[in-house]
Amino acid sequence: MKPHTQTSQGAQRSLSRACRGSLLFEALRDGADEAFPTSRLVAALRESGLGPDDPRIADTLALLAESGPILDLAAFRRAIDPSLSIIEQALRGELVIREFRSFSNTLREVFDRSDREWSGASARGIPQLGRMNAERFGAAVASVDGQCFSVGDARSECCVQSTCNPISYCLALEEQGVEGVHRHIGCEPSGAPFNELTLNSRGLPYNPMIDAGAIMSGALIGPGLPMANRFDNVLGKWQDLAGRARPGFSQETCLSELSTANRRLALGYLLRESGAFPEGTELAPTLEF
């Protein structure tokens, strides 16, 4: 009897998923014919913030492509089954941003107003950045539930520059813990420019977000490992954060940075002179990293 009981429980679970799929189908059908365009489901998911790049609905989108332009109940249930839970949340308005269409419209209005502001100039301190197209402008937002909105040149590649500092700090915390990191980095405002040649009263960088702190965060990520391993580890973490999209690496920008790195070299020597680095830290590889 035990195999029969297990089969019955499995059938009940399958029936439950089938019922859930049927309820979603009826909601999208909205009293119309017994089938509706595949594009209606795709549009409903997009309006909730789940786009074609979302890996959680990749299998469903592949099955929808196989199903053709019209979905009947059987095809609908088969297509949504791999992603049933997230699709239920999306279509029921249970993701963290419930009125995502309204939210997106507001962001688009903000973007359009910002797009009219053309003061300022491209960075000139690093030659490669000065050659970038200054007319590119994009914005992207992702909620904690993975709802995504983007507008403008959001898919154009760009160098993350100092926006990597919070990520590097988090990677250092993940490896060394709070106490381990803050033996080498302070946690208060510096009151000075981000690249100022200054340290706090303990001879440490004031915080992880300024250049001295970012250098120290790098020193705390994978210390002792070969540089290639450290580099691959960081790229892998960024890939995880980017929904498995592997980030690129610009050799040209790296060389351009190194050719104009005098102040960062000075910061490195200042940190070494104050004894801020962990024991055994090699300065040149740390700065390159």
C-alpha cells in the first residue's frame, strides 16, 4: 500500500498545481474565448516587472515560444509549470512593488526630466574614460523581488569605477567578518575628498567608500591566493549579483587607470607606512588588483 499512498500524494500535489494553473488561466482569459494570445501572458509578466532576461521564468518563456501564438488551458498549464510560484506572485500582485506599471511610469518621467540636464563634462583624469560617448544616458532599477525596469542606454556597457566599492567591501566582510575588516578600515566620514591623502587617527582609511578604503578592501579579498584566482573570484561574485550575466573587463581602461595612478600609488605607500595593511600584503599586486 505504501507505493500507492505515495502515488496518491504525488497526484494530489500535481492536481493542486493544475488547479492553480487553471485559476491563473481563468484570470487572464477574463471571460473571453477558451484560448488567448501568448503575448497576453508575456505582457502581464512584463507589467509586473518580470522581463525576458529573468532566469526564473526562462523555462516558461521557452515553452511559450514552442506553444505558438495562442494558448489553450493545457498549453498554458504546461508552460507556466516550471515557474509557477513566481508567476503566481506576479499575476496576483504579490511582488514587493505591487503597482509596477505606475512605478515604471514615474521612473520614466524622472528619467525624461533628467535627460534634459546637460551640464557637467566627462571624466578627464583617466584618458580612456574621457573618450567615452558623453551622450549615453540610461537608468535601471531592480527590486528585492527581481522586478526590473530600464530605460535609455541601460544596456550599453560602462565601467563601474568606484561604484564597485560597496561590493568590494561586502566581499571583504564575507571573507574576513566585521571585526577582521575594521581592524584595517574605519567606518566614519572623512570630511575630505574621496582621494585625499589622509588617514584617520588610527592610521587607517576613514571608510571603505573612499579610494584608500577601496584599496584596503581589495587587500582583504582572497589574500595569499594567486592573483588570477582572486580576480576570477571577484568576477564570479559580480556574475552572481548580475543574475549569472558575466561582467566584462576592459584591458584598455585598466591600462589607462594604471598610467594615471600616481595618487593611488601615494595612498598605497601611505597605508603601508602607517602599518594599515594585513601582514604580508604586497603593495604593487594589491594596487593592480
